[in-house]
Amino acid sequence: MSVESIIAKIEQNKEIYIEFLRKLIQSDSVNPPGNEKNVALAIKDFLKDVHIKTDIFPFGDNRANLIAYLNENFKGKNLLYNGHMDVVPPGSETDWKYPPFSALVKRNKFMYGRGTSDMKSGLAAMVIALKVLKELNFDLTGNLILNAVADEETGGKFGTGWCIDNPLKPIKFNFAVIGESTGLSPLPKAILVGEKGHLIIKIRTNGISGHSSMPAMSKNAIYMMSEIIENLDKVDEYIPKSKPPIKLDKLKKLLAVTFPSKDVFDNILNEQSELESLLQSLISYSKALTMIKGGIKENVIPDSCEAVLDVRLLPGQQVEPIIEALKKLIRDDLGYLVKDDSTSPSQKVFVEIEIVTASEGSYWENWEESEELNEFYELVEKLYEKKPFYFLLPASADAHYMRNDGYCPQTILFGPGKGRTAHAIDENIEILDFIRAIKVYAIFAYKFLSKK
Ligand SMILES: [Zn+2]
């Protein structure tokens, strides 16, 4: 009866919800610089007529985090819904089929715009679920807490990280959902129980500049960098081996549930090299050199060269050994002095290593034993009319703030949208996907919080 009333309410108010999502897309929150307060105010406004306690925590220049509570007590189970308000820049607007902040709805089926998939649709669906539960005025023992955060696209320290260390710190959560898009089209929806870590390292070689007619009198920083790059793979030998959270065979089994038979799955796996590379990325650490910069003039020996290394860590893998391995290569194998925060060399020729951002991966160890997760799975299967699959995120999200340090290991990622369109030109969301996600969030919260 109650579940039916939730579905009926969502069906009735569909148009209002689509308009609310459009409003969030149109609220500028491009990060950098952020301006997430625009989105926070739109959420607060949407919730105001149902008297939901909503706190906005402003910071910086027009930035903010938001927390809204279904009720005022924390005596029962606590469920956390988390979604980020910021979006990445749209790139060249003329490349878009439709203006990226128009939130244009096409044939009543798709909405286009920056943030439709990553992740204002997931965020809007969570806000709506909260409102629906409040409006239906159920007698629930637990509490649903919505956390709309800033800063996710630039590391999350001032968003999820801050909220967990401050206003959310005293609350003990039994379960958390991050509403990132988890559609891996053409596959069905994924429910993600782990994510990789992300480390960005800047390497700077410092040489001695001089006239390029007499190169022997100088030390060319570009040559120094090229030596490092040529030998970069040696770093792998110096990094302690890490085990993947889920072995390759098991990952394949998890994926296979979405296919009609094992043979079909095996065929697809053989034909699609993309799928194989996705699986590989989930069982190993990776590194990629993504930027390089050096030189100021054609006839000057460069005294400085900078390169950026993007490293993706397995859950459980730590940052420190990676940095140590890199230092070992540069210092012991190549013979250069390495400067870090603790040293300031007197010589002119040296290499600097700087950590630009670092977030470790995270993984919910005991996900297979969770009854609640199983219920979530069954609900998704029912509402999406297809079996979802458990999987890992090859990128990184805010989940490490919750899973690591024991705050709330039982955190999953699940949300509307296709991961492939996130950060891309012509990002879009299927309206049906959005509506289904609202139902999943609302019904799951209702069931979860009804239990003693
Ligand atoms: Zn996102």
C-alpha cells in the first residue's frame, strides 16, 4: 500500500520533478570556480513548503554545502544520500547540439545539458525522494539525511570531506548511497561497491639555462625529463604489489549476470576489447603521463621542464610507496638529487616531486553479506526491469571519504545517467531513467527506515 502510494505520487508529479531538474541544470555551478550555492538555494526553495530542516553551509566565494533532514531525531537507522552540486566546464559551447545550460527536453524523452548525467539528475532524484517521503508523512523510525555537496570535481575536500568531519560527524550512518550515474550502456545499471584512488603528481626537472649555441655549458631540463620518462616503467618494479579487491574471474561473473547466457557473455568479451580494458583497469594500478611543458625560446637551453603523471590506485593501495618508488628511480637509477617538502638543495640541478591531489581508493569489504544491499538490488531490478550488476568504479568519486576510516563502509554508488556521457559534449539523461531513480531512492529509504 505505502509503496504504491509512493509510486502514484511520483507519477502524478513527474512534470514538476522534470522542471526541478531543469532548474538545477540552469543554476550555474561550473567548477572551477564552483558557485554551488546557486544549486543549494534552488534545493532549499524546492523543499521549503514541506518544512524539511535544511541547513546551508556557505564557504569561499558563493560556494556552499547543504544538509536536509527527513525528521529531527537520530534514534533509529540513519540513511545518507549524497550528491554533488558542481559540474565540469562545458568546453566549447558551440560544439554542443543544444546550449549546455538550456536543459532542453527533447521528444519528452531526453534532457540535454552539462550536469544532466553527472550528476544533477541523481542529486535531484534524491532531493525529490526526500520530499515525497515527507509529504506522505509515513511513520518511520529512522532518518534520511540528504547531503548535497560542493567540490567533488576538484577532489571533494571542501564538500563531502568537510561535511563528514563537521556537521555529519556525530551521526552514525547504517548505509549510504552516492547518486553518481552508474549506467554503463549498453550494459544495464551497475551498483558500485568500490572505486579506484587518484593521484596526480607533478615532476619538475631543474637544469641550467644558457645559450643554445654552447649546449655543453648548460644542463637541459627537457633532456632530464626525457630520461625520467624513458625509465618510468621501472617504477612498477619498486611499488609493492597490491591485490585487486575483486579478482578478474569474479568480476567477469558479476558482469555475466546481465547476459542471457555464459556463451553470449564470452562471445561479447572476445569481440569487445573495450570491455576487456575496463576489466583490466579494475584489477591493476595504472599510470599515464598526461601533460608536459618546457622551454621559453628557440635559442635558449631550458632550465625547467614540468610533466604531470596521473596515477590510478587500487583500493587499499597507498600514496606514499608510489612517491617513494618514483624518488628511488630518479635518485638511485638516474642519479639526480630529489627535492621534496623537507629538502632544499643548494645545487642548481635537481628534480622536484609535488603531489597535486591524492585520494585513496575505497572498497566495501563485506558487501556480499548485506541484506540491505540485496534489497536495493532487487528494487533496481524491479523498477528498471533488468538485472543490475555489482561492480567497481574505474575512476574515483567521494565514496572514499565515507568508506575509509570506518565512517560508513557500507556505501554504494548508484544513480541515473550513463557514465559515458559524463564530462562529454552533449551530455544527456533519459527522463525515464531519472524517474525510475526517484522511485528507487524513495522506496528504498521507505523500506530501510521502516525497519526497527
Ligand atoms: Zn560526478
